[in-house]
Amino acid sequence: MNRELDNSAPGDGDELASILAEGIRSIGLVVLVRNPGDGVSDESFEIVGRAPDWLGTWLGAETSMLEHSPFLEDFVNGAAREFWDGPASENVLRSGLWEESPASSDVDETSETAPRFFEASALRTASGKAVLLIEPADERLKREQAYLQSVHVLNLDRRHLQKELEKKQILLECITHDLGSPLANELKNLEQIARQLADQPQLQSAVQRAIRQTERQRSLVNSIAEVFAADMAKMRSPNADGSEAPDLVAVAAEVLSACASSAAEKSVTLCPFFTSPLPVVGDKVYLSRLIDNLLLNAIRHSPEGAAVMIHFDEKDGFAMVRVEDEGSGIDPEEVETIFDPFVQGRAGGKGQSGLGLYFCRRTAEMWGGRVEVWNRPEGGACFELWLPRFRAVI
């Protein structure tokens, strides 16, 4: 027996019920209201509105669909019955997808329409009526299968990429070792020559220039290796192995001490404004390199006799170190590209790789932080490194 949705008000209510029932039918759903029986008559289901065309083909009439579909019968007489007769804890109970063969012998089993997938839902209205909703689920199943397939493909691609990165890492380590070892020996030999030429200023000056050039070459090799290392998985989970979180202030102090000679060569004054310790997420070695890049960049772009200021702060769970110089600032056309690899800027020094600032931003972002830059109103550039404060898990 078919019936329209119940409405307490006549007239407009009947028309609304008819429109709603037709809307339900047009999107291919079957809505049935359960009559639990009164001891004389058995439990039955009545369709709301007109049934969609597929119902008779795949499940038969509402009076026989449970006999045709063992899965639907198990759901209705099991979990759904407990849901309807039990306490009102949930608004809806879903059966999950099941595969159904046609109820009608007129359907060709070899055609694309057989078999099909469905899902049933048990609902309880505000007035306590038990409702059974049945919907075709072929399209949803296809979407879910396509999604799972795409996830599988992405996982395969990720594993292949990881293997390629590991191969490149090994190759790069071999290359940097083969380049770094001769450079280290060259530096030792040049330093020894410099000591022996202490009483010959002209030759001493030439050797010192050769030493600085060799150091730049070694720095370039290290920069390339570090930029590649920033793409490796170990950079994405600092402190995950239980290693101690680095103190941003203490690491910066060590870097300042190491950069003092570079600043002195240009008569640049380093002006740090230290605060209390600021433990951050990150790796101490890479954090040192990161601050070193920012500081040397400021020194390199500072005029003789200028000052480089280093400030610290914390806000909203992040710690910050700010490096300010008194140079010519950043060309507005270069602000958007200054962190790109191999970009040196208009004042880029000879022998520089153009990878230092790229390494800074890449590493900071992998640790959940960021690097920001702008020109100071009074002249010069300002770089800020923000990193998440480290919170120990107790």
C-alpha cells in the first residue's frame, strides 16, 4: 500500500506532502514507514509517495523485498529493529553497502545494470515513527573506489620519490665528500704558507685572498648539500627521536661569536639584545646554519662602520629572532623572489651560491615556522625567523 507523508494540517499540507514525496522519488530514494503490528496483523512497511522504477526490478514489492534480499532482512530484523525499539541515542543508523542481484527475471544478468549496490538507513521521526530509507549506491561506491585508488597511487608515488631522494642523497654525499676533502687540504696548505710568509706582506695578502676564496668554495659545497638535506624526511620531524630542543638565544649567541671576525673585516658592529632562553622546534646544527645565513647576509650587505642588530621575542606559541642591517635594503622587484634558489639579489656577492635564504625559508617551513623580510623605514633590510616554541610532552 502506498501513502503520502502524514501532515496534521489539511489543504496546503497535503500539497506539500505530495511535492516532498515526488522529490524523494525523483532522486531515486525509497522511503518506507514501518507498521510494527498490533498482535493481530504482522509488521509491514508502506512506501511514502511513488516508488522509483528500480525498486520492482531489484528488490520487488515492499511486501516481499525482505524475502528477496537476505542482507536487507538481516539489517531490518536485527540492528534496525533494535534501533527503532530502543532508546533514542542516534538520529540515523546505516546498514553499509551491499550488492544486490535483480528480483525480476527480465533483467539481463550480463548487462551493465547487474548487479547493483544499495544502502539502507533506519531513521526515527520526532513523533517516534520508524522509517526505512533505501538508496542506490553505485555512484558513491565508484567515487569511494576512485578515492581509494588515488590514495594508493599517491602512496606509491611517495615511496618512489623517497627512494629517488635516498639515491640522490647518497650520490650528493659522495660528491660533496670528494669536493670537500681536497678543499680542506688546500686550506691547510694555504694556512701553512701564510704562516711562513709572515714577513712578506704582499705575498701574505695574496695567500689570504686565496684562503678566503677557498673558504667560499667550501661554503658553496656545504650550502648545496644542506639545501638538498632540507628535502629529506628527517628534517620534517625534528626532536621526534627525543633529541634536546635547541635554545634559539643560545644558538644565536654561538653563531654571533663565530661571525665576529667576518663583521670585524668590514668594521661592522654586531649588536645583540639577548633574552631568556627560547627552546624551539628544530635541530641545533641546522638552526645554527640557518641563523648563520641570515647574519652573514646582513654583514655582507652592510656598509663599513654600520651596525647589525639582533633581537629576540615570542608571541602566540612562536619564538622569533630578528636580524636588521643598515644597508641599501631590498629592491622591491626582488622581494618576491629573494627566497628562490640561486637568487643573489642586486648586491649578491661574488662566489655566493644564492641558496642561503632558500635554505632558511625551506627549513623554517618544514619545522612549522616561517621567515619574513621587509625594508626598514630608516634604511636597510629586516629578516625575522619565527619557529614554534618547543613544548615537552609530560
